[in-house]
Amino acid sequence: GGGPMDSVDGLYFGVISADTIGAVNEVSVTCRVTAVDELGQESSEDIIYTYDGEAPVANFSCQPTQGEEGLEVTCTSQSTDNLDDELNHVWNAPGAEVFEDDGEIITLFYDNDGDYTVSLEVTDDAGNSAQTEEEIEVTPPPLEIIEESIVVRVNGDVSRLSDEVTVFPGDMVEIE
């Protein structure tokens, strides 16, 4: 409700703020704007403003979260907003090559071993935002030694190579 608004050169303006209307989260205010021309013809339009003071909930999952170099990871947002606003998604994945980013789903490729962080920031229509992150672990592939007639000790166990021995990172290897 209220009376006429201030005007300057035919433009009418006023300020409606959360303080003015005593709004709490999710309160809607309808403002009716009516224009009257010099012939007395009227046209009205309702403008609905919903006060949104609550940040969205940022949430996503990645599959897989660990694997060997050359790892392809798909992360999917499950972020929500209290007013079901469309959310803007901004992904950050340092160290990854981005294959595809459609906003809610991103596909990443990790070529080198290491621990990586994927983060997601979501922002609703009111400008409220939230952020979350997930860790990705990329390991080097196991070492493969192919030789015959060599004695190999892996973690102290002696074996003679006949075809192939697989050694994993962290194993103690001695070759005679």
C-alpha cells in the first residue's frame, strides 16, 4: 500500500527494501504499477518481489574420486535453493583439463598424479552464494618390469623373473 511516489520529468521512483517492508526470508511483496495517459486510459501491471536472504546449499559429488593417471572424473551438482531459483554454477578444478562444463555437470581429466581439489560455488538470483569442495586423488600407474634371468627382491621377497613382476609405488625393489 501507499500513496503516490516521487517523480522527476515523468519518471516515478520509490524504494522498497527489506527494512521498509519488515521482510523476513521468503516474504513476497506485490507492487501494482498503474500508468494513466492524458486521455485518462489506465494500464496496470503487478510486480512481485520475493525477499531472499538465504544462501543456497552447495553440494556435489564426483565419480570416481581416486584412480590412476589419465583419470576421467565427472562431478554433478546437487545444490539446492530455498526458493528454487535457477543457480549459477562456477567450478574450479586446478590441475585438471576440463572436457565438458554444462553448469550442473562437469567432466575433468587428470593426467598427472597428485592430490587435487575441485570446488563449486553456486549463486542464486538474489546474489546469495555458497561454496563446497571435494578431493580427488590421482596415483601413478604400477611399475611393470619385464625381464628374464634377473633376481628381484620386492619388499624382501626373492623372485626370479620369468614373465612379469608388478611393483607398486612404495614397494622396496632390489635388482641383482
